[in-house]
Amino acid sequence: MRAAPLVLRPDPAAAASIVTLADVRAAHRRIYRFIHRTPVLTSETLDARIGGGAHLLFKCENFQKVGAFKARGAQNAIFQLAEAEAASGVVTHSSGNHAAAVALAARRRGIPAHIVMPRTANRVKKAAVVAYGGRIVECDPTQAARESAAEAIRQATGAALIPPYDDERIIAGQGTCALEFLEQAGPAGLDLLLVPVGGGGLLAGTAVTAKAVSPATRVIGCEPAAVDDAARGFACGVLQPALGPRSIADGLLTALGNRNFIVIRALVDEVVTVSEQSIIDAMRLVWQTLKIIIEPSAAVPVAALLEGKIPMPADARSGIILTGGNVDLDKLPW
Amino acid sequence: MRAAPLVLRPDPAAAASIVTLADVRAAHRRIYRFIHRTPVLTSETLDARIGGGAHLLFKCENFQKVGAFKARGAQNAIFQLAEAEAASGVVTHSSGNHAAAVALAARRRGIPAHIVMPRTANRVKKAAVVAYGGRIVECDPTQAARESAAEAIRQATGAALIPPYDDERIIAGQGTCALEFLEQAGPAGLDLLLVPVGGGGLLAGTAVTAKAVSPATRVIGCEPAAVDDAARGFACGVLQPALGPRSIADGLLTALGNRNFIVIRALVDEVVTVSEQSIIDAMRLVWQTLKIIIEPSAAVPVAALLEGKIPMPADARSGIILTGGNVDLDKLPW
């Protein structure tokens, strides 16, 4: 007989034991000189396309250093390592943007970065890691292979592990994006905040920040239906295993982390899922109307809007974090 | 015996008789509520790629209404029509972005817009005109055919002609972009301002503004070598005829206008030319590093940097106006 899995109840105190707004503010003070305060774009054409009087605001983390919000968390984690911890460098595993972010942050700190990447990772993302001076170690494209390779390097080199999402420093760092966004949204604020969810670093950080700064803002996680572990886990309270690399949204293939799950279960209002075709349609729509390059993962919240999955009050102001823009321009999905 | 062509000497007084900074400021007051104050982006990666300590600032008119700076001039012209002039609508000829801009401005004014477009115009640009309620009339892809079709419509309908570039109101409107840009560049200012040149509305407006607001800023026109009428005319002082549709930069196929030529000859410091391959390379480089969609015409100044055509002092701050982002995503040039 197997024990029934532990069902996690929404518990704000548990969430607060992981990351608080104070941590997010401290992270912002630590990193703001090294990141872009990315712009917020709007488009009447896109608003009209979504309909229902929607007013959409897009926080363009595709313009962030390394082309993704991941620069926030990685720098927050690496800049606060004690000298002794940092001395032997850092190690991480990532399918892409976190990898480049760790390489950049390590280079700024003047320490080596060992990056475990799945053999199948996007070649543009691999090239970015190399460009920032990271040392890539390839592995099989499974969560277990990634974690064990990173652990082996940690033991061999003494490098400090910088997890991609299941980490207080990473969650706090990613939360700085919502901090800026809510400020940039001005006095009218945001009724909704739509965020893609993979490992849950950005969604958890966003929820911590939004619920503290602007409690009325609904925070909604958006996930490919093909890798819907977060949606199912959020609904039933039981952390779900990863589902393998079967979505075009290559940044969202990992399962939720433990810490992320606790925060998300406590503070997020809803997690919705979208089809692969909607992701492609949404990506193209954003390219065409906002004139910006976003990667498939970043299109997931827009896909949720296209699918009518986001219940919106009339004239709602919806903030969408466009998470990254690292795309292989020779392999577009249309 | 043919008479020798009139050689135009650089004449600031002649330029000032066409457009002044006061006209540009008046234009900005007229249109600022109806345009985006487009953001200025920078990229260390792109700076490094260009080398020489370059610091590049990109004014993103690809995010402008209708996806191009043309929204500025068209609205400036159409908003200042007297009621009687506006009553019968407006007519223009354009290969694309000016067409959409006139359609948008006319819709805002509540009047019809007749748009003469070459049969060969980019289908995305045609679709935009239709979306903004413009009535397209197709013509052969020559300057003469465009102008005569527009004139015929003007006579038949009484519509007011809104020329695409050879017009004081258009030049002043396009100059508002440089007005914002120089302000956004902050106290460090801009050492160089690089602008694509086709009909010369943007280049002329930029030169008027820059030379009045920031006289030390060098203003450089950038043109495809395949349609180098502006470069040759600038060099010899004789206005050159159009060269036909033989560049990928579909926004730059027209010849300089008369007014534009007078202003450019007086106030612009240099006009450089670039190859078609450099334009494609530059376009892709901007997509990849800035994560934004620009059309080939907008890539021309970046192509000039890639070709080493722009003499830059060390640590120069170069402002580049990214003029538009209307691209057929199904027909990318790589």
C-alpha cells in the first residue's frame, strides 16, 4: 500500500516563509544597475483583436539582458554569494535562458560558470551561453539527468549551485519584474497579471510581489496544456511530475519546484492551459502587432487570451510579462 | 544644346524657408496625443558587434502607430486641414507606410482616404491600409503612374492631396521623431543621427530639428546603393531621378522630393550607401539582438555601421531611427 500523497493547502504563512516583498525589494536594489528597466508596450490593434474592451500592457522582458527575465534571478543569486562560496564558480542546469543568465552573472562576478544543458536545447540559447563565457556540459533531456549532472559538477569543482527556479533568491529576483511593472502601470494599476509558468520562479515571484503591492490584482499562471503539471498540481494540491519535452514552449518544460509550488498554491488565483496551436498563433500575433520578437514560452499568456481562457471584467487592464525573445530565426513555427 | 542642370548649393536660408524648428514643435503639439512616444532601446551585444566603443541608441518607430514614423507626418498634415479642405477627404500615393498613416489620420478626422498604391506593394502594408479604412487604387509601380493616379482622384473627388514626403507639413511632422529622440538621449546627447533616406521626409525633418536643437550632432542619411539617387544628388547638387524598385528596402524606392532636397543639401552632413546583403544582415542582427521586428528600410543605417561607412569618433553616441516594422512574416529574406 502506498501512502496517499500530501495535499498542499493554500497557506500564505508558508509562502511568506519562503519569499516576501522585502526580499524582492532587496533583490531589486542588488540588481537594478545590471538589468534593463524594460519598457511596457501597448497596442490598440492587439486590444481590438482580443476584444471585450481589454487593455493589455506588455512588460518586455524579451528586451532584458540575455533576452529574458532570467537575468533578474540569476544575478540576484550570484551577486549575494559570499566570497568563499563564489570562489569556485557556479553551476546550474537549464534548457536555456537561465543558463545564459548564470553565465552573464558569473562573468560579471569574475567566476567560472558550469552550465548543464539538455542536448536538445535551442541552439540560439546554447550560443548565448558560450557568448557569455559559460562552459556547457550536455546531458540527456530529462529532469533527472540535468540534476545529477549538475550535482556531479558541484561535487567535483566545489561550484555553488544556482538552481533555475526552486530557490528563494531566484524567486525574489524574478519578482522584481512585477515590482517594476506595477509601478510602470501607474495609478490605474493592473487588474490582472498574466505570467507563463514552467518551474514557477517568475510566477511565484510575481505573486509575492503583486499580492503585497497590489492585493486586488489577480495573478494568473498560463501553461501549455501539453505540459500542464502546474495546472493540475494547483488544482489538486499535489505536486506533479514533469511531463517531458513535448511543447513548443521550450522554456516551460520543467515541473514546478517545491518552493514555487508552495508560493503559487498560496498566492496565485488561477492556472490556465493553452493549446500548442494557440501558442503559435499568439506568438505570430505579437510579432505582427507589437513588432517585437518573443519566444513561444512568452506567447502563452496571449494564447490564453486568444482562447478566451481569462475571465476579464469589462475594461480590465491586464499586464502580461513577455518573458523572453530568444528564437532561432531559421526555425520559425509558421 | 541642353542647358546645364541647376546645381543646388547648400543654403540654410532656403532650408529655413521650408521648415523650421518652430514648425516641428507646432507639429508635435498637434499630434503628440495621437502618436506613441516610442521607446529608445540599447544593446551592449549590438554595441560590441559594431565595435570601436560605439554606443548605439535606437528610436523604435517600428512601435509607432501604423508601425512606422509615417504616422507623424500624415497626422500633422491632415489634422491641420481647414474644414473646407478636409470635407472631400484626402488622397495620397505611397508604397506602404505613408498610405496606412493617411488612412489612420483620415479615419480619426472622420473623412475618406483614397490611397494610390503600386500593384507591387507589400501585401502586409496593403492590408494595413484596408484595416484603417483606406480605399486603395492600384497603379503601375512608377513614380509617374503614382502621381498621375493621385492627381486624377484629386480632380474627380476634390480630395486634398497629402504628399508622402515633398511637403512642409510632412517634413515638420517627421521631424518630431528627432525632437523626442534628442530629449530621450538625455544630457549626454547624440554625436550622430543616422536616418534612412527615400523621399527624404524623415531625413529633412531630422536635420531641421537636430541642427536647431543640437548643432553638434552630425546627421547622416543612409541609402541602399541600388537606389542611390539621394547620395548622388547630395554629392553633386543636382536632384536625381528615381531608380525604380530594385532594393529590398521597399520604403526607400522613391527619389528625393524637391523640398526635401533643399533641406537635406543645406543641413545634412553626409549621405552613405549600403549593399542589399548588408541590409539583410543588419535586419537580422537587429531582430536577433534587439528582439524587435524591423523592416528592411529600417535596417539601412545599421547596415552602414556594419559596412564601416560611418566615421565615428571613439565612444560616439549614435542615434538610429528604426523607421518601421511592417514585414511579411511569411517572406523573410533569409
